[in-house]
Amino acid sequence: MRRSSEQRPIGLRAWAVSLVLVMGGAWAVFHFVDPHRLAGRWPFGVDRTEVDAYAAVAVLPFAEKDSVRVPVLYLGPTRRSGSCWPADRGRGRDTRWMETNGFGDSVDVRPLRSEADGLHVRLRPGSELRGQRSFTLRPATDELLRARFVQLLATELEVLAPELSLIRVISCGKDLGIHVKEEVPDGHFLARHGVSGATAIELVFDPRLGHDLVPRVKGDSLANERLRALWSSSGRHGDAVGVGAWSHWSLLRMLASPDDPWGGEHPSAFMATEQQLIPVFRAPRPDLRGPARTMRSGPVTALVGTEPFVRSFRAAQDRLTTKRGELRERLLLVATTWVPMLHTGEAVHVHMARAEALIDELLRSLQDRELVGRLGLPVEPWPGYALLASEHAPLLSGSEVQEADALAELRRTTKLVVEGDSVVFPRGKYRINGALRFPQGHRVILLPGARIELGADAQLQVRGPLEVRGTKLNPVFVRPAEKGMPHQGLDVVGGAGDAAHISGLQMSGGRADRALVRMQGMAQVVVQGSVLEGASGGTLLHVLGGEVELRGGMMQGGAVQLTQTKALLKDVLLRGAARGRGAGGVVVEGGLVRIEGGATMGQEGAGVRCSSAAKVLLLGAVIDGCAIGLEVRDGATVHVDDVRFRKNDLVFSVSSAGSVRGSSRVVLYRNSFQDNGRDREVDADSSVNEVGTLMEAVRSGERFIP
Amino acid sequence: MSGRRTSGGAGAWMVAVGLIAITVVFAALLGPGRAASIALASITSTLVDDLYEGHPEGGLPLLSITVSPAALDSLNSDLPWSGGTNIRSTVEVGGVEYPARFRYRGALTPSHFLGEKRSFRLTFRDPPPQFPYRKVNVINPKSFNMLNNHMGLWIGGRMGVPVPHDELVRVEVNGTPWGVMELYEQPGDDFLRARGLSDDRVALYKGDFGPVRDRTLGARNLLWQDAGHWQFVGRADSTTAHARLGALVRAVNGHGLSVEARADSIARLLNMDIYLRYLAALWVVNTSHIDQYHNQFLVLDPKDGRFVPVLWDALLMYDQAGAPRYFIHDALAYRVLQVPQWRLQRDRLAWEALKELQRDGLFRARWDEVQDRVRPHLLADRNKFANVTLRAEDVHRYSILHAIRSGQGIQQRASTYWDGLLTRIEQCRVNVQHRGNELVLSTTDECPLELSWAANDSTQVAVLLNGAPLHSIEQGGYHRAVIHRNVAHSSAQPDIYLQDQQFKVEPLEATLTFVPSIPASVRITNAITHAPVE
């Protein structure tokens, strides 16, 4: 038998039969096979999109038409260019008319910067849509369902999560399809959820994103300062960051995006006053870079893997697992609402089966005890992190480069306590060699009975607030560790708003060429009942800037130097050195200073020296046994009332030589002079005027100085 | 039939002879090595890359730039001198358009402007959130593998040094793919603000060749000779910054200062922690691309009024001549590396980084991660241009094979170099002899030594090093003292402005005298690694 080589045409009937057979087969498969099987994995590499296509062909012509009502949002053209979304892709905001659910108003819109084809909508001040001020619109995708489910779990764990809803967008009459509407987690959102006083910030954990080393709040310098402080002390602020809330957030991220929990940008609330960081769960967004393989160092990632974090993470899993049945019902309810809207015109029962499978997968994950282990990725430090960690910086090159762990070592070997951002020296003895710099912004507290021994050239460097809480009976001592080996004292640099409160400090043994205590940039310095001693002259206390109050106490063998301050010295005793006379009493360089009561005695230089256009009042004080009682230079003005000048070589030396700030001037009220050498040396450009009586308001302190 | 065959064969022969003739002519004109390199690059790029038909999407961000074709043609026709001219452009990132100014850059290096992949700069008024910097450079990467600079900066950043943001991107200009390029932040007065470290603009200086003027390349000035050789960038207040830079330059080039006094001055004007990290990074990255004249930035940190260096153009394995221990890339480095404590600190920072990068395999893992994302785009990139020979003008198209080979080569070189560095840092063989209350130490290895003994209040021990008191500190129940190594200058006539200098570690011959006696607990360790000496 030979087969005919003639080609036989396939007739119409054959086509029709084969079509009916295939369609019938497909119809039978998609009608009688359990949808859960259809929604599962198919053999031979059949993709789920192919299944969807077959289902659409086989089922839809015969399916009952479900009437699913999806809310509609209408957008008009922009006011500026008249163009319609999505034609206008400029980054700027523009105004469009928006109408939905009985709401109609002009709104500000701009394209979403983090995702193509998305839109950011902001309502006018005072206007709200379902309580929301701003929201985003993005084309809805299948992945959204997972995010919606996890959002529901977020409410169970009391993690803030913006509302997600589906909406059909019609722009200038053109149907753009189903979009997801998501509230923007901004200040309004936070206030609406009871987190008042917080600022919305974005955090980045993916090292590939070149964003801020520290998150920044535009126009809020306090919040920025606090954020920098929080970031610079990463890993030491578990309480501020909130282990519980962030572990719950991490669980949600693992459920929503198991392959990439740290990718993208993450909204968060920062409470500057409490210095607290609160997480906000937002649906993951696609990242074309793929999953992050490492995570950035920072206060949040520092928590991952710690024992409290793991415990809290697993507790959250348990909490949800105990409600498994109830949660399944609620998630199914969400699915029955969302799936028909997301898949209008498709084989809904197949998608519904997929949604059920997804729910089961999520609930199974809650029982996975190893889930928390998969969260931890290798930590990648921020590029240039040393800009934050300035405490490692060696300040003094001449001494040994500071060991980074000096503070830790001291903490290990002494009773020193580090609590949050405070370093506390309780009663006890501390030996410090070299320069010990406390971390930037940390408060240093010296409690009564603390005895600090500083080695040769050692220095305490405080870079934040300082509190010395000594008393008359239990002073705080700072002394040289070895006799004859002077140290470099205390160096305090503060930021805006920082204060130094010193009481009951007894300090001695500093180098002659450095101030025993030097304070710079503090908003307020208060020194009470303290004794500072310099063996070889020099400066005992040097304050630069800010408001200063010195009450009582004694300064011996050196000067108090005030540079551009507003200062009150009340009943302070300044003596020369223990043997013979000291270098100088009070040195005022600019600013406003009121010296009330007290005495300056036995100084080799001037009892009080004023320069740089300082305005000074000397009231009720004693200046005794100094080379010069009062020296006034460079345009300074000094009012002198009720002062007793005694046994000074020269009472007044007033000069304007070389002054760039005008004439120097002394105004005398009622004073007493006794056994002084000479009365005054006044050059031609300066003056000493004797006038009547000092204003009562000044005398009483109602006015600071005349 | 046979006649047709004959004429066809003759044609083929003519083509072959023609090709051979062209090859011979090129080989004669260019030299055989150069001609072979160019030919190989051309052939492989045609035979391998041009056959690839994939269009990878993910992995790298896409920058789609639209400029006026006429304006672009005008710039193209006058390269490199048109580099200073800005034209308007629109940059689309993530589906959103941002207006920007566009100009070509890089008049000095031909790979920036020869070929079809030209480096340019974008200046934004309102930058995209993906790279929130006012100015970014989009450059033709300088190596075949495209990752050298990216990885060099990654290492520096990982070591804590401030670095510009750097990432690989895909670029389209007027719809034409330009292939994979390197997006590189241009440091400006927003440098700290973009990192959340300042609310205001900051003073920033660029230490580089002078600007191109009148079709002439900029002047090469010794940066540390005069503060005026630094270019102030941005609109921050410059009053304090100028004074401080002047003081820093004087501290570097001033005469008659002792090492200690000079170091004190420098430490007050420069953040030494970051600068030592910077020096450590230069050693680890093994780059000599930063020198007395260019590739430097200094930012004045408003927090403490000290300057901070920014690592810039840190080409990986751009060898420092003579495998130096203490490479002196400029006059400031000369002054800093004179201070033994700072040398020690730099070494410690480098050692810590090397352990992670090499021993823990972090460099390799990072390289693989970036390469996995880049490679599909590199394969699809038919616009890969670079120097295929060592001659500047030989900027030609190259193939993915070049990129793969280059990537393997650089990894191998880095690995060998870092193994060598680790050995150099950790090796510490010291000959120790006891003579009564003396220890005589000698070594030719480069390690500084740390001497420690238990603190005992009842017996105070004084130590003399070659007759001079050795300063010790008490820490953790031990007295510790470092025996720093003396260094010698590499050239006969030390000059802070010489290029490619180094300090060499001199052999150690030291006598330690303990008064009253050698403590039983005395230990000698490598001061960098704290491991006992061998």
C-alpha cells in the first residue's frame, strides 16, 4: 500500500470538530476540576498566565456575569498644561479636578517619583476624602492582594498601616483600569492615628539606594538634630527605636515580601521630643534592582537578631497563630471583595482559589519558627559613616591616639554607668589616662563623691550637657593622679540648647597653658559653690558664649575668663595663688557681665580686666591687694558702685590705645578707697566719670546692668 | 557552472587579500601589538556582542535623556572643548521627567569624549529622589569591567570615608541606547545635607586641575602649596572656610615647625579619624590616582569646624609605585604619616578592613552581586568604548569577553595584593634577648610593637627605650606602651611635593631598660593586631 502523495485539505468540518473538542475539553477542565487544583502548579512549564488565558477562553463565554461595583475616580486635565494623566510626566505639581463618591474638588497632583505610572494626589487644606489628605494611585497588580492581607494582619498587631482600596480611574474620559488607592503616611495620617507631634520620615535599609546617611526632615532642625543623635548611637537605643513595634513590623515585611523584606523605602514616624521611632507598614513596591542581599547599619537593623527582638517577633507570630481561624475568615472576606474587582472579566473562581492558597501560605508562615532567622542579612555600614561617629576622632596629636574602647574599658573596670545617652560617674574613684572623649551629644553626670584622677596630660572631653552634682559635704573631686604631673582639665563643647550645671566641684592640678575648665557653645553655664585651684596661674574657668551664672565658691591661683557671655558673678571669691599673688581675677572679653558681691584679692595682674566693648557692672565687691584694681581696655564700659578698693598698687587703668571699639569708660558711683598706691591712669581718649547714684532698678537686679 | 564557481572563488580571494593588505597596512602604521589589540576588540565585539538579542530590563535603573538633537550635534562637533557648554535636557527616571542642564565633561581623559559613549554631567534644580544630588556625572566607566571605580568607592565608604554616591545605570539619549554608564555624584555644597548631616549648605573645596579656558586645559597646581589652588564650590559662606583652609595649608607647608607642633595644628583643622580612614582606604584600594594635583575634595564639617576629605575617583588596583608601606600621595599625607601614632592608627584601620574584605570574602560577594546585575546589560550594551591599548587615543569598542577577562583579572590582582598586605601587617618576627634588666629587640619586619605588663601598685616600673623614657598608659589592669617604628624617606632629598614618594620602615634595634627589673608579666605584641610576636 502506498500512501497517496496528494495533499488532502482539512475541511471545515474537521476544523469545527477539533475546535469543539478542544473547547469542550477546556470547558470541562475549568468547570469540573477543583479550582484549587487549577490554581496550583501546572506540569510541563505551563505558566499561570497561560492558565488564565485558557480559563478566559473556556469559561467566560459561559460564565454568569457578576456585577462588581468598583468605585470610580474621575480626573480632569491639568490646569496649567491642559494635559491628561498619564500623558503629563513632569515632576511638578499641577491642579486637576477630581471627582469620586460625591466628592468633587480641585486637587494637587504629581507623578509618583518612586514608581512609574503612579500618581500622588493631595487635597486642598481643610479638604478631606474619607479622612485622608493625600493618597497615591497606582495600577493594581496581582501582588497587591498579598499586601492587602498583610495590612489586615498589621491592624491585628497594632502597627500603623495606610489604608488600601481599589478604585477605577477615568482620566479625561479614558478608562485607565483598576488602581490601588493608598493613603500617604504623612503628618496628617499620623495625627489621625493618634501619633501627634510626630514627623513622617522615610527610612532606607537597602544599601544600594544612595539616600540619606541619616533621614532628614525639611525645615525642622530639632528633629534633624535628634535624628542625627539617634543614628550616631546605633545599637544603643533599643528603647527609642522600640524593639516590640519594629519586630512586629519586620514580621509583616517578611510576610508581605519574603524575598526582600528590607528593599525599598519605608515610612516611619519620628517623635523628636521623645526621640522615638515608630514603624509604619506600607505595601511593598517593586524594585528593579532585585532583592537586597545586605542591609544598612542603623538603629533598626541593629536590633535584628538580638534576643529581645527574636522573642518579640516570635510572640507576634504566636499572637496571630492563636487567632488563625478567625483571621482566615477575615482574610477570605477580603478576598471575596477584592478578587472580583481585581479580576473583572476573568475566571474569578481560579483567582479566588489562588487567593485561598495565598491565605493558607501566610497562615503557615506564622507557624514557621525559623522565619525570624531569614530576616537577618549581612550588615553593610553606610558609606562614610565616620562622619557620624566623631567620638573616635583623636583630638590631641601629641598624646597617644585615643583608644576607641577607652569608655568601654572604664565602664568595665569602674562603677561608671552608661544609661541611654547619659554617662554617669557614681561615688567612687576613677583613674583616667590620656584624652577621654565622651560620645557626641551624651550627657555626662558626676554624682556626689565621685573622685576623678587624671593622669599626666589627660583630659575629659564632654561633647554635650554636663552635670556635676557635688555638695558641700560630698564634693566631686577632679585631681591629678600624680603630684607634679598636671592634666589638661575638662573641655566641654555643647550644642544649641545644651547646659552645664556644676555644683560642689573641687578641681585642681591643671596645666598652666590650658584652662582648667573650658566651656564652649553651651546655652547656659551655672557654677555654684565650687573650688577651682591653679597652682601656677593661668585660667581656671573659661566660658565662651552663652549665659553664665557663678554663685559662691572660690577660684584660687588663676583667672575666670568670660568671652562674649551674659554673666552674673555673685559672691565669688577670687584669690591669688596660695603663696603670693595670682595671675589675674576676672577677665571679661565682650558681652554683658554683672559682678555682685564677692572679692578679688592678691592678683599679680588686674583684679578685674574688661575689654572688647564689654559692658560690666561692679557692685558691692571688694578688690584688694591687686597690682591693678580695675583695668579697662578696648572700648569697654564699667559701672562701679559700692566697691571697696583696698591696698591696690593702682586703682584704675583705663586706656583706649589701639581700640577699634571706641573709647573706654569707667562710671563711678559711691565707692570707698583705702590704702591704694595710685588712683588712676587714664589716657586722653578714655574717661573716668563720677556721677550720682546708681539706678535702684539696677541695684536691685531688676535691670541687669545700667 | 564551473565558470561561476571560478569567479566566486576569485571574489573571495580578492576580499581575503584585501583584508590581509589592510591588516598589514594597519600593522605597519600602528605597530603589530596595537593593531592586534584594536582588531581583536573590533572582531570580538562584532562576533560576540552583536549577536546577542536580549533586552534585559531589571537590575539597573534607566536614565532616559531628551535633548535637542541640533544642540547635541553642536556639542559633539567640538569635543572636548564644548564640555563647558550646558544645554537644556529632560531626564526621565522611574517614569517621571525632571528638567536638567546637560553638558559633556572630562576634557583631559579621551575615554570620556572619544567613542560613542561620552561622559556628561546633569545639573538639577529639583533632583530625582533616587539620587537626590544637585549635580551628577554620568561617565563612561574607565575599565572594561565597569566596576573598578564603583568597587573602589564601595571599599572606601565601607571603611567610613565619605564617598560620593556611585551606581551603575542604563542610559538612553533621545531614545538611542548609550549602554551602561556610571552615575557619580558631584560633591557640592549639598554634600552633607544630602546625607542628613547638616541643614545648611557647607563649604566645600575641590582640589583639581584648573578649569578649561580658551580651548586650553586647566593649570596643574600643587594643592598644598597655596590655599588659592583649591577651588571653592557652591554658595556657602566662605569666610571661615577660607581662613581655615589657609591655616591648614600653612600647617602643611610652613617651615620650622616640629612634627608635634605641626601635627597639633593639623589635628585642629582636619578630622583626623576620617583622614586616617582615608589614608587606610588609599592603601587598601591600592590607588595612586589621587595625587598632589587632583582628585581631591575637602568639606568643612560645621559640627566641629574641621575639614573632612572625600574619596574621589578611587580606581581599584591603580598601583602605588614600589609597593609602599606608607605611600605619600600628597604633601598633607607626608605630614600626617610622619606622626607614628597616626601611622599606627592607619594601619589598624586598614587591617580591620582587610580582614573583612579578603578573609571574610565580603569583596568577592559584593563584586558578584553587582556583576550579576550588570552583566546582562553589559552583554546587551553595544556601545562599550574604552582604551583598548595603553595609548590615550585608542578608544574603541570592546566586547563582553574583554569585560569578563578584566573582571577576573582585577579580582585576582586584588586578592594577591591583599594577601600580601595581610602578611605584611601581621608578620612580626622579633628577636628578643634578655640581659639583666634589659630586653634587646631586633626585627626587620615592619610591625610596630606593644609592650604590656600588669599594673602593680606596690612596684612602679619605669621603662627606657634606648635610654629615653617610654611613655606608658594604664588600661585594663595593664601598663601599655607602643614602640613605634622609625621610617626613612624614599628619596635622598625629602620634598613634600614630590610625586610617588613613600616612607620605608627601618629595621628595629632597640634596648628596653626596666627599672628596677623586668616584670614577670611583660608581653610583646604586634601593636596593630595585638598578636604575640613570633
